[in-house]
Amino acid sequence: MLEKQRIRAARVIGPLGEPLTFATLPPIGTRRWTIRRKAEVVAAVAGGLLTADEACERYALSIEELTTWQRAVTHSGMAGLRVTRIQEYREYHERRRTY
């Protein structure tokens, strides 16, 4: 019986346009999340380098946290990943939805 094999990307384009591979991903167990590191994880998941489950397991993230990062990048780009700007961007997008 043949096993179903998942074809995985060897590299994807990172948030700053550079190639992103397993070797260049943030280290396993990262605790200090900068904007760039968050964006690299989001790009890796979007490009197929990691699945969402793999990213959550590798970095001890909840699926909600990863989804929040993905939504922030979609709506506001890398700037949306700033911790100090989360509330500001959330309010901005809520106002846009009501009009």
C-alpha cells in the first residue's frame, strides 16, 4: 500500500524578500517574538514550508495566536504585528467594517 506523501516546499520567500528555509526559520523554543520572526513564521505557513500545526508545535503557539498573526499581516502588513499597535489596528479595522 502506498502512503500518502506530502510535498513540502524547500524554501519560500520571506517577509523581506529573502529565501526562507528550515535553517533560517526562528529557532525552536523562541520566546522573544519580534515582528520579523512572527512574519517569517506566517510566511513559512503561507508558503507551505510548515503547516499551521507544525508551527504551533514547534514554537509552542496556540492556533489562535498564529491565526491572529496571519490576520494582522493580511490586514496591515508587518506593521500589524507590533504589540504596541495591535489595539490601534484592531480599532481601525472595526471602524472600517461598520461603515
